[in-house]
Amino acid sequence: MRTHSNPTYGDLMLKQSRTGFYQSSGRSLARRLGMVAWLLAVLMVPTAHAQSKTTVILGTATPGGGFPVYGEAFARIINESDAGLLVEPRNTKGSTENIPLLEAGQLDIALVAGEPAFEALSGIKGPPANLRIIAAMYSTPGMFVVRGDSPYRTIADLKGQAIAFGARGSGLPILARYVLDGMGLDQERDFKAVFLDKAGDGPVMLRDGRVAALWGGGTGWPGFTTMMKEGGRFIAPTGEDIARIRAKHSYLGDLTLPANSYPASPRRSARWVPGALCWHGPRWMKRWPTS
């Protein structure tokens, strides 16, 4: 049984940013987690004097993606710093499931990608969600990765190919849909779209040739890290593509990752990571309730 000293837990949402922990995208993960921990601690000051621990259920996503990694680290930091709290990460199908689970009170807080958060809070597909933002998390530049021996070099080359766009409930397929739409492409009409049961399946399917490319996002994203260690190669929108995408979807921002953002395989040297599209959060966050 969970105990709550703050009646608004069911309305809280920990929202992923597509352009960084905003103003702090260059900071270390540990420092970013520390900032979120501080914010959460401020919200939960009354629990510090509780007689029993308050259990907070944190919704993440499917194994093999970035959310479970982040969620485990987040929970560890909070649990070590506040004896009155017990944050318990829970695997879910991802962002698109976390939002209704929050609204139903089945999660206390959750990690949610920028695109489904934007749609939910803006009421694009129904009434605006009654949720609050605690903090942005980290930058999630979206792009494709292919095997090192792949003949594909551009997004246009991937047309007609089987592409793993991420876990079914993740926000990554939604980011891909907006990016491709801005380029005049349809995710399911122009590609053989594959949606995964869990994020960790992506690298396996790319490795054995069931898909030609894997879509993902974020510095240190596990799928990218795995494939780059094996000699993978990124495919991202060109400068011209990015201009077209942003002209249609202005809430997306471009981001260039620096050299060595991902490990190089023993066969290849790490050079640079191309520009990619990510959710442009700071301007849009001002529209929505925050804690």
C-alpha cells in the first residue's frame, strides 16, 4: 500500500525534453539527475518527517531503451538521499502508456517523451491531459543507425526498407513520424515500419538483417551505443532536410552532437555525429502547468 502526504502525486509527470535538460544539455547525467532529485525533494518536503516511507511508483519503458536506465539511476539517487522515500521504477510500454497510467492514478510519476507530452497536453487527440511537468530530462536527437556494411547512406536510400522505429509505446516513433512528415515522407507508407515489443530488440534485428536501419535518439541511447561499438554508422537529416522539417514543425529543434558522443568500434575511429532533430521544449513548456 502506498502512502501519500502530497495529494497531487497522481498528476505529476516527469517529462523528457527533446532539446536537453534544457540549458544543461552539456552537463553530466549524474548532475542532471541530481537537479531532478532536488526538484522532487522540494515537492515532497512534508514526507521528510513521515513515520513510514512513502512509496513513489515511477513509470519508465521497455527494457533495452534509455528510460529504464535513467529511471534506475534516478530512483537510486532519490532513495539514497531521502530515507522517507522509496522510488520504485516500473517497466511500462513507454510514453504513450505512461500518460493514461498517470491519469488513471496507476503511476505516481513517469518519464514521458516530448512528442507524446506535446500531443497530450495540447489536446491534439482529445481533451488536454490533466498532468504537471516536474522537469525536463535530457536531449533526444532523433536519427537512424545502420550497420557498417550497409549500402544505405541517406534517408531517401531507406525508402521501401524495413525500419525499426522503436518500441510500440515509445515516444521515438512519434518523433520519427514528425521528422519524416516534414520531409514529405510517411512512416508507414514509404517504409516497412517495424514497431518493437521492447527497445532491446532493435539492435538484434539490425544485426541479423531483419531491418535495414534502427531509429532512436539521445546521447548514450543504448541501441545506438550497441551498434556503434559494432561499427555502425548514423544517417540523419541533411541541413536542407532540417530546414524543411522545422518550417512545418517549428517545435522541433536541430542539434549537432560533438565527436565521440558514441564509442567507436575497434575497426573505426569516432569522428562526428550529424545534426539531428529533437523536440524544442523550452518555449512550449511555458504553456503547461509545472511543479
